[in-house]
Amino acid sequence: MSEKICLGVIFGGQSSEHEVSLMSAGSILKNLDTEKYQIYPVGITKEGRWLLYEGPVSGLADGSWPQNSTPAFLAPDPSIHGLVADGGKIIRLDCLLPALHGKNGEDGSIQGLFQLSGIPYVGCGVLSSAACMDKAVTHTLLSAGDIPQAHYLWFYSQRYEVAPETIHNKIQARLNFPVFVKPANAGSSVGVSKVEAPEELDAAIKKAAREDGKVVVEEGVQGQEVECAVLGSRVDAKASMIGEIGASAQFYDYDDKYINGTSQLYIPARIPETVAEEIRETALRAYRLMGCQGLARVDFFVTPENKVVLNEINTLPGFTSISMYPKLWMAEGYSYGELLDRLVELALERAGNPHG
């Protein structure tokens, strides 16, 4: 039998989505084929400490994992090509699989460390991760590519502190209420508010500014929330069937996604096939335009008139048992384990052809 692939699964992180990452990592670790992989789970605490986890998968769900861990960090030195563990022990890795979400996880920060380490890794590179994470940058680039989106504007929170009236006036002049106020860099709807009237703007902007120094305001779009999973390199990327979210909250927020689990998911989405095909084509166009690699989940609205509006691109979507990305590929015939195998294959292929 061929030698096992030494796979580092990175989870946790200094992010408002730390707990979501633990859920994603738990699902990933349960579904990786131990005949194929020698698995090294590496957790990053909320304080930023790196720890090699040596306990059961259940320790992620109950939060006890740091107690069954020893210090180990990823070396930026490519000659090491792996982890430096307790006592200076070197653990060589063939591939890295980040189960990280939000800041420092899918914004290009850790991808830069992966790049320096010389180790192939699952998912988008530094620039595409950073560009997709920053909603203001995403909006700007997608506008240049003529991809339909909600009307929007963005500003630095420091600018709001200096001239709140000016920004209020711009929002009211350019956008119709309700609007969504979002931190430019945050995930899983953390810091997002739905604002029905101008007098609610101040509180919503302050809430978003606590998460990031840049704030995006988007005009509300009436319609079905649908999602498309993309898998592959820029050249051979494939788009899945479309899934639909019947949100139980006012919008598909953090609790709805990960805690309550009360949203109804429809796979396939309740939309005409011509609209589904348009979504798949637009998802692939956005994926390539933003320089994505490996995987992304592209989220859309479909208006009552069947107009397709791109909402956002997630470069490390949730991988929990109730997450849409794996569910969509399972509906396409992949098992969860086969999906993980394909993601690792793509990472190793890209290492051999970095421009593919």
C-alpha cells in the first residue's frame, strides 16, 4: 500500500468564528480516511497559541481540546516543511487543510504563512482570500466584471466618526431602505444589522465598526437566498446544483447557520432550471474573476422577477454537518470523504502547477 499523506488540519483561530471552526473541523476529522491520511490536528486558541491536538474528536465540540494538546507551530521555513513540535521535534507535512473561518483564517493572513512554509494547502491563495473576505473589495472587482450585485457603498469607520451626517446623507441619497450594514471583513453574518429606517443607522454602523475598520452598506434585495458550491482549479472548476435557504430569522444570521439549525434547506432550490443555470455560470465567472482556487461557496439572491443578484463569495465555507457546501456536493454524488479527498488532490495538483 502507498504511503499515507501527512495532513495538517488547522482549526480554531483568533476569530469571531472560532466555535464554527471547531464544528467544521470536527466534521472533517470524522470523515477523513485514516487509511489514506496521517492526520495532525492543529488548533489555534483564541489567544493565538498553536497546539497539536492528540485527543478524541469529541474534545473539539466540548471545548476541552487544549487540555489534550502540546505546543506546535507551522514553520515559515520551507526546508522544515511542517510543524515544529514540543522539544523541537519536526513533523513533516505533505498538505494543509484549513478548517478556519473569518479573520486570520480566510482573509489571506494564514494563507501567507502556508505559502512561506512551502506546503501545499487546500483553498484559495493569499490575494483571492483577502479580496473575497473584504466585501468592499469584492463589490468593486465584481462591478468591474459586470456581475449583478445589490447597490452598495462603503466607508472607513474613522471617517464616520468625523463626518456621520455626510455618510447618513449619502446612504439615504443612494440606497433604498431596508439596508444591511456589515463589517467589510467578517464572516457568518457577525456584526450585520438589517436597518429599516435612517434613525437606526447609527447603532448598526457602530456594531459593524466593532468588527472591522471598514463598513459596507447594501440595499436590501427581496428574494430567495440561494447558494452554489464551486470546486476545482480556475481552469476546470465545476459548479454544483443550487441550494436554497428558508431562513428562520429576518436574515440568515450566525445563530441560524450554526446554533439553532432551524433554517430549512432546499436542495435543489425551488427555482426554474434556466435561473439555476444562470447562477452556476455567474458563480464560475465570479470564481475565476476573483482568482479562486480549490473551493468557494457563492451566495445569491433570486428576486420575484427571477433576476440573479450575487451576494458574496466565501472561500472557506462552513463544513459542519448542517453546512450547505458539503450538502450540495453530496447531492451531486460525492460522499463527504470523497469531497475532502478531491480538495486535497487539488491542493497537491496546484503545488505541481501553481498557475493552473
